[in-house]
Amino acid sequence: MRTKKRALAVIVGAVLSVGLLGAAPAQASSLSCSKTVGSSGGTAWCTGSGTRRVKAVCDYESDKYSGWITQNSGTKYATVPQCTFNIENIIFEVQ
């Protein structure tokens, strides 16, 4: 009985590990992004490939978002939405 349980555990483990190793993300993002934060806006750019958008973290108002940007290679600048009062930070969201 003990041998059957071990054999079953080994088989289940092998099936699970093969299934998990075979699963890969649909599209891997290989972006390297940088930013410069000013008083009410900023500059954001990414190099590589993937899809991302920029979030402006604003003081005293709701955060603002750019549209989604997809790039295959090279460097692309993103328009950072301007905050009315002050921008705290720029955050990159990657799909």
C-alpha cells in the first residue's frame, strides 16, 4: 500500500511540474523605464518592448493616467498628464 501511495505521489508531482513549467506568459515585457518629476508634470520614457502607461500621482486631486502605449523596440516617450497643483510621483504600469 505504501509503495502505491509513493508511486501516485511521484506521478502527480511529475504531471504538475511539467504542466507548470510548460506554461509561459503570452507576452513578456522587457521594458526599462525612466522618469523625471517636475513641479506639476514630468517626462517618462521606456526602452525595449512591451505595453505600459504612466500614472501621475497628484496632490489634492485624483491621479491621472496616460493611454496605454505598446512598443516593439527602441525608446518611446510618454506624455505625463499634468497635475493642477503638484505632482508627487510618476508610476509606470506594465501589462
